[in-house]
Amino acid sequence: MKLKKLGNSDLFVSPYCLGTMTFCEATSEKDSHLQIDESLSSGVNFIDTAEMYPTCPLKPETTGNTEKIIGNWIEKNQSKRSEFILATKISGIGYKAVRNGEGINEKSIRIALEGSLKKLKTDYIDLYQLHWPNRGSYHFRQNWTYNPSNQETNEAKENIYLVMETLSVLQKEGKIRSLGLSNETCWGSIQFINCLKSFPNLSIASIQNEYSLLCRLYDLDMAELSYHENISLLAYSPLAGGFLTGKYLNENIPKNSRLSRVPSLFGRINDNSTPAVKEYINLAKKYHLDPIHMSLAFCNQRPFMGSVIYGATTLTQLKNILQGIEVVLSDDILIEINKLYKKYPITF
């Protein structure tokens, strides 16, 4: 698998990335380790996690266990640590199970990073990401009522500067290699970019936002920012929480599935999205494609894409995903996908 340079960083990543948000809750430690082995042997060199994982469902008593599971794998495979890119995230404001929900600031970021390093049993993080901005954003289905007019501009800018100042020191200490944003907006990204002028040792490699056939908010301002500022998208939920596989159609809820643990897949399943999924499934069948492979390949072929983050509950699901990582969609099917997108532009 050909590696891609991630933004302005010195990180080279595979087009696909192993997501780990199910590790510990829906996926056992043994199966989680098998997923890591299987992904790496298939040419995937990128693993993404977060200090608050697992999130299927999100529970205070399991918070942080995903990093511990990955850390146990790293401890057994120390010789392989330099062969893959490891990304994790510090939680934004509001989640009480992590530092009482204080969010991201110059003090918490060092505490969070040291905690992640300890759990992951590694000396450095290749890509350290800010999970969501303290000021809020339109992600997680908040786009319908998003109102940034209550944000304090100077406070937000000061927070960004102090966080970048701390990250610059941590980078010089060798604890992180590059910086990534997540669930970020165009304005917020520009503030970080402007801040980089004061910290030339830092680079923003990526922005991890939701992106799929059903969620294409990134196509507009953020895509333009990606191009001009050379910051790659890391697409999370490219299968819309598994909805684009078709397994949840006709009110089907498979045992131990994400839907059995998270009602409506965080608002993704509704009267608008269901007919869209049915048509995308039919389109995949028309071209003799697995809908999973079609959905992932679509994301991978977007011009701003750095890496597509896939996740799986079982090893069988993972192997099926990996069987399609070389799929390339033809111009004909891309035209039909865009016709469906015009018909179903914003489904959740």
C-alpha cells in the first residue's frame, strides 16, 4: 500500500487507518490485538485512538481502557513501534470522566499526554490531536442549531496560543511529533494556522472530522482550507457508524452491534437517512461492489483525504474491510454517487 505524506508533517501514513473506539467494550482485548496484527500485516501503518475511548457506549468506568489495550500490544511488540504511526487525542471540554470535563488548556494538555503515554506504554505519540474545541463546534449533529455568536473570540484565541505554546515544548521534549485537530471548523483551524508562526517547530498535519457518503460537510470551506494550507482530512465514521453496510435496514439490530449499544447511532438513523442508505446499497449492487468497499473507496478518492479511519467489532468484519482497500471507483459510479448526494444532501 502506497503511503501518503500527512499535510506538512514528516508523517507518512497508509490511505486507511485502524480506528479503535470499540476496543474494550464491543471488542475484547484478544480480538483487539488480532485486529492490530491483521491491519499491520495488510499494509496499514496507522492506528487512531483517544484518551476517552471506548465509546460504544461511552461509560466513565471504561474510559481510557482502549489506550491500555493498545499499550499492552505495544509492550509485547516493542520492535514494531517505529513501524507504525500512532495517533491519540485529548478530550475537549464537558466530558466529566476525563479531568472533570475541564477540557483543553495549557495545564491539562501535559497531564493528558503523560497519561496517554503511560497507558499506551510508549515514549512518544506520532500525531497528537485535540478531540474537539472548548468553544464548541457544529459536529456531533449540532449543525442544526449551531450558533457561534456566544463564543468569546479573545478567550478562544488566547486558549489556542497557550495550548500551542505547551505543545511546542512537548514536541521539543520528543513526546509528540506532529499536531492534529479534530471536530474543528474553518475559523478555528485558521487560528491554529496563524499561531504556527510563533512555533515553527510545530505543524498541523491533519483535521479529523466526520466524513462519509451521508455526511459531506467537509466538501466546502474545509476542503478549500485543506488544499491551500496542505492539511489532510482524517475521515472518521466513513460507514456512518455501520449504517452504510446495510445491516441496520428494515429495523434490524444484530446482536452485539453498535446499534444494539448506541440508539440511532448518535442520530444517524432517521427517516431522511434510511432511504438514502437503501439507494447507496442498490448502487453498490449495480456495480457488483460490496457497499462497504464502495463507501470507503469513495472517501479515499476525495482530493483532500489523508487517511480513512475504519473500525470493526469483529475480526471477520475487519477482514472484509481490508479485502476492499485496493478498490477504485470508476468515473461512472462517482457521477451516480453525486446524483444521489444532490437527492439526499444532509441526512442527519
